[in-house]
Amino acid sequence: MRRALTAHSGHDSHDGLARRRAPEKALRSPLVLASASPRRQEILRWAGLPFEVWPSRDEPDAPPGQDPVRYCRETARRKAVIVARRFPERLVVGADTVVALGNTILGKPADPRQAQAMLRALSGRQHVVYTGLAIVAGPGTECLALEHEETRVTFAPLSATEIERYVATGDPLDKAGAYGIQSQGGELVVEVLGSYLNVVGLPLARLQAMLARLGWTMWENNENEATGWRRW
């Protein structure tokens, strides 16, 4: 049974970088997404932003004790820089999403047993989802913008049976924190404070604002990020 979900505006953080000019050609060209995530691709496609995909293949494990904000921002920047070497006249977008319970980063579970352990830890508690966003361009693979979004998510208390049933679907095994809010994992969530799409993996409103500040205006059919995403 799907539990009631409430959403509120929440905290987000950005400091960006000193203003730097993007190459003129990059401002008139489709984006390059340095990610293989089908969820990020679908968000960009739904928003009408022209892009192509070139995954960075850089998925480092978070070292113990690593600060979640620093980790997601640096990983997003590194992903974008790796891909930007191939596309010096394009804006390359790197993104990295992490789930943090306190100061502990919960990555993708290695197996069903680890997925169950993560879900037991999240049961009945609030955790934080961070997504780092980096935009890189130019022959020197210069980072033009670097920001992050923060969303607080609360799980319902979960029984052992509920956890086992969800893990048996296979849905948690390729997702940070062992759940996908846009799929069966949404049934575990009772409250979202902040950007829903941030939890999916790409805070669209923040990315659009970053692109607008750089002067990239290749919008097609932009919509508000809160519209239409409960279909996921």
C-alpha cells in the first residue's frame, strides 16, 4: 500500500564559482551529459533540453568519513572534466547524487543483503540526499559552475517483510541508498523536504538556473520541475 507523501520547500545550497565566460559556440550547442543514468536523461528529455550522452565511467567509492557535500561536488566536477576533454566547445554537465545518513554516505548496495541493511538503517528516520552539479567547458576544461542541492527525505517505519519484499524486486540494487523514489521505493517515503527531482538524481530547477547564468538558452519546452513527475 502506498503511503501518503507530503512535500515542502526545503534547504538548498549553492556558491557556484567566480563568473567565467563560456565559449560562444558552447552557448549555442546542445549539452553533453556526463552520465549514463536513464533517470537523468529522462528528466532532461522531459524538460526539452537538447543534449547528448557521453558517460564518464568515473564512479569512485566514497572513503569512510568523507563529507557528503564535498564528495558529491568533487565527483560531479571530476566526471564533467573527464568528458569535457572530448568536447572542448560544449557545455558538459556532471552530476553525482549521494544519500547520507548523518555523516555516513550510503552508496549503491553490493548485494541484496547490503540493500536490506541500508533500508533497516533508513527505516523510520530522516536522511539527506545531495546532488552535486558541475558545468565544465573550454580547451582547459574549466569548471564554469559548481553547486549542490539538498533534500531531506523521511522513511516510514519498515517491517522486515516490507524490506525483504522490496529488495526482492531488484529495484534497490543499482541505486544509492538502496531505493528509488520514482519507482517502488516511493512507497517507503512519507515526507520530502525540498526538490523531488533531486532525489531522482537531477535537480532540474537548479541546473536551469546555472545554465541561464552562463547564458545558455537552448530551451525548447521548459516546465516547472514539480509538474508531471508523479507519473514516475
